[in-house]
Amino acid sequence: MTLVHDVAELDPLTAGLDGAASHSRSRWMLPVEIAAALLLVGIIGLLLAGVVSRYVFSLPIIWIDEVSSISFLWLAMLGSAMAIDRGEHLRLTLFFNLLPERLRGFVGTFGLFLVAAFLGAMLMPAYEYASEEGYVTSAALNIPLSYRASALPIGVLLMLVMALVTAFRGARASVVVGSLLATAVCVGLFWLASPLLVAMGNWSLVVFLVGVVGLLLAMGVPIAFCFGLGTLGYLTFATSVPTMVMIGRMDEGMSSIVLLSVPIFVLLGCVLDATGMGRAIVEFLASLFGHVKAGMSYVLLGSLFLVSGISGSKVSDMATVAPALFPEMKRRGHKPKEMVALLATGAAMADTVPPSIVLIVLGSAAGVSIAGLFTSGFVIAMLLLVVLALLARWKATRERMDDVRRAPFATIAKALVVAAPALVLPFLIRSAVGGGVATATEVSTIAVLYAIVVGIIVYGGIQPRRMWSMLVETAALSGAILLILGTASAMAWALTQSGFAGSLVAAVQGLPGGWVSFMLVSMAIFLVLGCVLEGLPAIVLMAPILFPVARSLGINDIHYSMVAVTAMNIGMMAPPIGIGFYIACKIGNGSPDEVMRAIWPYIGALLVGLFIIAFVPALSTFLL
């Protein structure tokens, strides 16, 4: 009675690794899947047409961005509904899994009814918001914006239906009745307590945005709905703000034109996996460095660095690298727990390599140059790569090198020829965006086309059925990601409008030590949030609050971004709560208990790198 399958519990991107999560559980959702897949293809086609028209014929097509924006919101909402049906919404399951099995069934069903209550409460505001948008016409097409905003009530309705279907499917009548009663009691208690909550002023923020959200996270409710329920509860029971405002904030959080590149880079990760481009890079690096001591560790780190530049997905990176390298590393005497620890921290290192989806979202949420983030992220990842490689070399003193020989030049040359088309892609993405030649969205469409064409010509192509499943999977995963961004944006807006952000600025500016103290506090905040929330929600939630403080203290936006993302990634891989830690254990087939003991030196190495990044600002800015 869970909303998320076992493999998909930890990260929305893991769902693609599990056959059970790779198909829809409700046949009647097929028309929604078809519509979402067509929207994704249409967006890519439109953006490609815009790139060709602008750069080849010097003739910009003004209406393309507008149509893409309309299609994007529809894709996000339909994908969110598909994600409920397929079990691909991100949630924290550490505490949920500690519950007795009988209680787990009740808590899971109760959580689904809470999700349904949130969606039911948002349905009418979403309809009213779409109706209000009908009075505004678009600039290029001159059509009512209700065509675009209608995606919100329809998406909310589809999600509501899927949440109820999932709640009732296979549940005992007693569990359903008990969950419904518990939901009604919770709503009733908050309604009765409303006068007290209003009188509490900003302390009610602690009740809803810390207490309620924290409890829902522990219950295993998907993070998007934790943020949504906490914000909705605060606005409804502690303020007089109409809930339609929340729909507007969610729309804004999901609709930035910069975020158009998110589903396209998710698709690029699927193409990378299907064509074997990542494996080609791994095999080339293995032929080049495999004969030296700690060579396979270098290959693992280097592969994560380069493959991340193509896929934009930590999960895809680890799933590509681990199966190719772990057997040989075991033969050389590497312990499984050490291998998984290096895999996890290597993935954290590589998350600033373009085209990192986290950097794209951060650029959108904080108003930071994505070109600058891509340029700086490459340098920061190189620093972390060196730190981890030094630790790996120190740990390799007892590595068995019997019968290990340098690969012949012919073997290296052959591997290079096969890997060359894949090796070009990450540098193409970074240079095009970092050099200002094209936007991240434009580059993402070119990269997908390039990967598909090269995959067909060089790497054996993609079966039509596999292409269909990739489109559906991308739509669902993108919907899950974008809904988190929407509800996190609404929660961040509530924090800002309450005056909390202003109070925080005043408090931080009064700290002794100036920007140094603020940087230490920021590192701690993002380390903790990275453990609990994963990257995207933590970034969207905190960027509007902390970035203005950093600017007021004279901290460069790019420098602060590198500190935030690095700290967040370290937290994500830090046990016992870090979500990414458990993803790495599952992919690497390692026992979390054993890996937990082995990972701390690697976490320590990353923390050393983090302090260097934080207090040597020139590392982040010297190439800008």
C-alpha cells in the first residue's frame, strides 16, 4: 500500500532501473501517457526548429517559446499524475521502513488520503486560477492563457483520481476507514486550532513548515506533497491568504523557460543508458589507466566525471559505471564496501559537471547565470576529483596487481575510436553553454539529437519499443521533479512573505565574523537538507531565502552556488539518512551497514574539498 515501489523509494530517477516501476499500473492511463510522450516530442521538435531557424537562417521564430511553455506545463502536470500511478514520486522511507509491517500499511494508506486531501483542496483554486488566466492573452499567439493554465486543474484532478485509486487498490476496508477517519480528525483539529495558530504569528511557521512537513516526511509521504500540505495548512489555518495564490506560486515554480531543459536532459540520460555511450567511455578509460595502482579507482572517478557531463543524472551515472568496473575491482582485491563508498562519493563529486540538472534548477530558482554555473561547476568537480583520487591512491597500497598489464596501443586506439563520439558530448555541452553560444535548453535539444543519431550510427541504435518507454519514463520523472519545484516554490514564497526571510537577513548580518560565519552556517544548512530532502527541493526551498543574504554580504552568486551544491551533495551521500547513500548501496549491491563504516573517510575528503571551495572564492570565479 505504498505510493512508491521499492527501488523507486529513494529517488525518482531510480524508477527506471526497476522493471516493476517501468510500466503503468493502470491501463486507462495509456491516453495520458500518449499525450505526455507526444508533448515531449513536440517540445524537442519545436526547440530544434527554433535553434535551426535562429542560428542557421538568422530568423528567430517568436512563437516557439510560447508554444513550448504551454506544452511544458501540460507535460509537467500529466507527468505528475503518471508518476503517482507508476510510483515515481520522491520520498524519504528511512523511518517509514522501521515501522512494523501492519502499521506500515495503515501509515501508507493514511499518507495517500492526505495527498488526496491536498489535491482535493487545490482543485477549485486551480480551476479559478485557470479561469482568471482567460482574461490575459499571450504576446505572440494572442490566445487566452487559460489554454496553458487549464493544465493545472486537469493535472490536479488526474493526480487526485490516481491517489484515490492507489489508496483503495488492495487495501483492507478497516485500513481505508481508519485512514479516512484519521484524515478527517487531522483537518478538524487544525480547523479548531485556527484562532490559536493565527495568534501565534510567525511561530505557526514552525508548526506547519517544520513540524507538519517533518512528520509527513517521516511517514513516507512524497516530498512534493509534504511541501504542499505544509504550505496549504499554513495559508488556510494561520493566515487569510487565498489558496489560489499558492497555485500561482506553483505555476511560477514549474514554468520557468530555463526548466525546459530538465525533461530533455532526463531523456538524454535514458538515451545514454540505452545506446551504451557511457559504457564506451568507461572501457576507454579502463584501457588507458587500468594498469596503474589505484587505476580502476581513477577510472571509476573519471567515468563518473565524464558520464555525468552527458546524462545529468547521478543514478544513471552510477548504474552505467558500477556494473562495468566492479568485477575487475573485486578481482584486484577491492572490498565491496570500499567500492560502493567510492561510487557514492564520486557521484556526489560529479554533480556539478554540466549538464547538472541541479545547476539548471538553481540558476532558475536563484536567478544565477547557468553559463557561469556550468563553467565554474567543471572546475569545482575537478578539485573534488583530485581530492578523492588522492584518497583512493592512499587506500590502494595493498591492491593486487598480479597479471595486470598495460593495454596494447592498438586496444587503446580502438577504444578511443569507439568512445570518441561520446567523449565529445560533455565538452560540447559545457563549451556551448559556458561560452554563451546557446542556452542550456537549446543545447539540451541538440545533445539529444546528437546522442540519438550517434547511437544509431555507432552504438547499434535504439529499439522503437525502448524509445517509447524512454519517452513515457521521462515524462513521469520530469513531472515528479517539476511538482517538487512547484510546491517548494510555494513554500519558499510563504517563508518570504511571512517576514521570516527578512528576520533571517537581519540575524545573519549581526553574526560576528561576517561572511565567514554565514558561509559556515550555510554549509551546515545544506549538509542537513541534503540528507533529508535531496538536491532539487533543498535548492528551490532555500535559494530565495539564502541567496539575498549572501549577496548582502558581498558573496559572489557563483561562488555561493558551488558551496551550496557541493554541501548538499555531500549531505545526500552521508549516512544514515542521506538518500543517495542508499541508492549507491542498491546499485553497487552493498550492505548499507558495511558501507556506512567505509564511507566516512571519503565523506571527510569531500568535506576538505568543500572547505577549500568555500574559503578560496577564486576557484569558483577565476574562469568567469
